[in-house]
Amino acid sequence: MIRYEKLSWPQIGKITREDRVVVIPVATLEDHGRHLPIDADAFIVSEVCRRACERIPSDVILFPTVTHGYSPHHKDFPGSINIRWNVFVEYLCDITASLVHHGFRRMLLVNGHGSNIPLVNIAARLTILEHPESLCASTFYLGGEKGRHAIKKIRESEYPGGICHACELETSIYLHLAPELVNMREAKKDMSFPKSPYIWLDWEDGPVSMMEYWSTLSKTGTMGDPSKATARKGKILLETAAEEIADFALDLKKRKIRKRVDHH
């Protein structure tokens, strides 16, 4: 597996001719309940992308994780870092523009933080609009059919709300990766958010989208039931996520870059 930051500039100049997919993990630092470190999103998506790239090492390059993201609604909990939405989008676009300038044509933004989703998507779209000789796609880890099946397989928490934030899913993956950093004594169920038939937060949210301040939705920073988490579940989820991201990257590698047709 090749890490972008471990290459010299002559090596980067040479490797662009191989038309690899640059896999870019994206996350944030924010509270994850009383039981998980604030790096949960960044740590998990970094590991997912690393393992995905290890599966298909000749087709990809792993880019350093974009650690800080959009998280203003978490500011009531100590530790959370927020990058303004427009600055965050422009930052991602500057990264992809730099990669295109050096000769890379295929980029996959792999997001690990829920509130980044629309912004990462916009950055991917803007990259293609501004650099039509390139392809840039965005996804959320465990966001495809394999991911949904894996979540259904391991899920013991109730729906909706049991798998959302510092929950059964994220806690399980962290337990598998670094159990010494997880304080399961503090892993308490918190589903104190107001109930609604249309607005809810889970791995797949309700049909109406709204984000209030996190401190009005959660007493602990957790959203869901981390008490159901196990390292065994985390292993299943992590392996599935890595397999799925590898699938997405291979598909992007095969996709033809077509020329624009101006019909004016």
C-alpha cells in the first residue's frame, strides 16, 4: 500500500501516470459520549481507508486524513473543533485541485462524520465542475448495501436512534481497534432526543432533516446505545467497511472520464 505523504516529489510525478485512485479520509474531532475519545470519527475512517487500500494496493494511494470538519452544533461539549462550512468545502476543493494539478484524475472522499455529508458531496461536485478532466466521488463508510447488511446483522439496539453517534456501531469498531481507550463503564444508553414520526437520527436518518444543538438532544454526547457494543461486532463492521470502500475505489478506477459536450 502506498501512502501519499511517504512519497518523494519525483515518485509522485511518476506515479500519476498509473492513474490510481486517491483515497481521502475525511472526519472531525468532537465529543463521543463519556466513553470514547474525541477522535472516534477520524480514527475509524482512517482505519477503514487504510484497510481498504491494503486490499487493492496497486490501484490506490492513501491520502492523509482530513481530521477537522464541520461540527458547530457540538460546541457545548468540550473538545469539539469546528471548521466553518464554507472554509471546509474550500479546503477540500484546494486539496483536490492540488491533486489534479499534479496529474491525479481520480479521487474518492471517504467521510466518517455525519454533518460533513452535504459538504463533502459539494466538494466532490465542485471538483468535477472546476476540473472536468477528473473524477471525484464522495461516500460515507458503511453507506452501501454491504454496509447496511452488516449493520442489520450485528444490530441489537432499537431503531430509530440506537445507532447514531458514540453508539453500538462506533463503540464496537473502537473496541475492536483500541479497547484500552474505551471506558465501557461510561457507555450508557442515551436516547433522550424528542420523538417524532418524521425527524430522527440513526445511521439512516428520518425523511425530514434538522440539526439542533447537540446538547438539546443528548445529555451525555451519546446518541444511541453503546452498551450493546462488542469488539466482535466491530470486527465485522470494520472488515465490511474496508471491503465496500475498496469496491467503490475499483469502480471509480474503471470509470471512463468523458469529455463535456457544449450544446449551445
